[in-house]
Amino acid sequence: MSGSAPRLAQLDALRGIAALLVVFFHYTTRFDQLYGHASPPLVSLPWGHYGVNLFFMISGFVIFMTLERTRRPLDFVKSRFSRLYPAYWGAVLLTFALTHALGLPGKTVGWQTLLVNLSMLQEFVGVAHVDGVYWTLSVELLFYAWALLSYRAGGGARLRQVLLAFLAIRLVYAAAAGFWSVDLPWLLQRWLLLPFIAWFALGVAVYRLSRPGDTRTVPDRWLAAAALAVLALVDGWPIGLLAVFFFIVLMGAARGRWTWLEHRLWLWLGAISYTLYLVHENIGWALLLRLEAMGLPSTLAIVLTFVAVLGLAHALTRWVEQPGMRWIRARYQQHTPRKEAVVNGG
């Protein structure tokens, strides 16, 4: 690997590690809260849900990089659509089928809910998720929209201004609740992504600060400092310290310093991280319930379930996500030159 390849490989591997954290949180702590393990698992991961925060940071990094590399808004839409939807559609159908086949009390949904879920917009219209982890996709879509709109309005400088404005509003919300016991409109907080915006901002700052040869870093340092300060002030100093740790880890990967992440195991986990995240929760819980009902110790049931969802994620990546992404991008590339030729020809 040369050029930016090691950096991107290490970032992808970090995404795989973030997925692992979330998976084992759901299989140990969250499953126990909802259904109760037959016996205490050998290891529990009550803090694993913070892998989602690392996901959001990596998204901030990747989205800014994608915006810089696309000429037209439709190029960006194509990039994100082809990356998200083929794997998502496969995961939605697989999760729906397997949870109905295996049974999962309180988590199965009907056909109408399934059809709405195929749009990935179900949370915006008040429809339940086929799998609870899909809530983060709604957050991602909103961030994509804000990033595209602000970037098109004024490039990186405008995107940074928007992020700083959202961080300031986050402080206003926290101050209103903490000092005056006033709950400001929840809807505005949701649409401005206030609970998560600092993590996206940190990812954007890492991308800007890690670009080789770029000496215009002062505004991005201020963005990183503002995001870290907001997290520490609003969410508490332990979260602030976690954000500093994630910032250092992501910055190291962005600069290609964590060569151990280039091991084929981590690269493979990075490659399947999205599909693993999509299929692990409800399918995994249904399998855990079946295996523990058969009398297997919880630790063994977790291991077997993990192996099974790794296989599902690998298959979904290889036979659905990657072919689907290639097909969409190839069709787009075939259509774009013809469209440009018509426009240029008068």
C-alpha cells in the first residue's frame, strides 16, 4: 500500500473494532438487560456502546474527504447511496426473515413496517425499525444532508462554521436545562444532531489536520478544541477523556501510524464492519435465546452466535454489498458522460 491507502486501511480497521465493541455490548450487557442470560458470561462489555461514537467520528472524516473529491452534489449522493443501501436492503430482508423464523419476543415487525424500512427513512415518519441499530443510520443521513448543504454553500470553511454553530447551540441547550431547568424544543435538537454533532466535528477536524502538507490548521484546531470542550462540559469529563482518546487514535490512523491495524484480520473486519453492524443485533439475540434455551452456557452461546453473524456479514458483503455498490456506480458512470455530452452539445 502506498499514498493514502495505509491511512484508509487503518481507518477501515478502526471501524471494524468499533463494530466489535457494539456487538459485544449487545451480546453481553444489553441482552442481559432485555432477556437475561442463563448464566453470567465470562466477559461483559457495558461500555461497548461507545463504539457508535467512534463510528460517528470516522463518518465525519470520511464525509469531508468524499465532499472534497466530488465535483457535483449528485456525485456525493451516488457515493453515499451506493455505500449504504445495497447492504442495508439485504440486512433488512435477512433480519426480518430470520427473526420471524427464530422468534424474538417484542422485536418482530409486520410487512408494512418492513416496506417503510426499505427507505431508511422510517424514523423520520414515526415507524419502528426492523432492527434497533438502524437509529444510527437516521443520524448519518441527517449529517450527510447538513454536510452537503453547508459544503456546497461555502466549502470547508462554511462546513466548519455550521459545526461550530451547532456546538454553540448544544451549549445553549445544556445551559437552559442545567441552570434554568428549561427544556428547549426536542425537535430542533434532533434535526441539528446536537447529542452527536461534537463527534462528527472531531472526525472532520481529524481529516483536516491530518492532510499532508496543509499548514492552514488553526481553524481546525479550534474546531477540535470546541468539540472536546462541549463534550466535557455537557456530557462530563469521563466522556471528554474518551473523546480525547478517540481523537488521538483516529489521528494516528489518519496519519498511518498504527501499522498493526493493517493485519489481514483487522482489514477483513473493517471490510465487513457495516454489514456486521446491520445484522448482529436482532438476529444475534434470536440465536442467543435459542442456544441458551438448549442449555448452552452463555459464553459458548455468545461465541457461536458471533461466529454465525460474522459468516452472515461476510456473505452479505461479498454477494450483496460489493456487487450492488459496483453496479450502481457503473450505471451512474455510464449515464453521466451521456448526460454531459447532451448538455455540452447544446
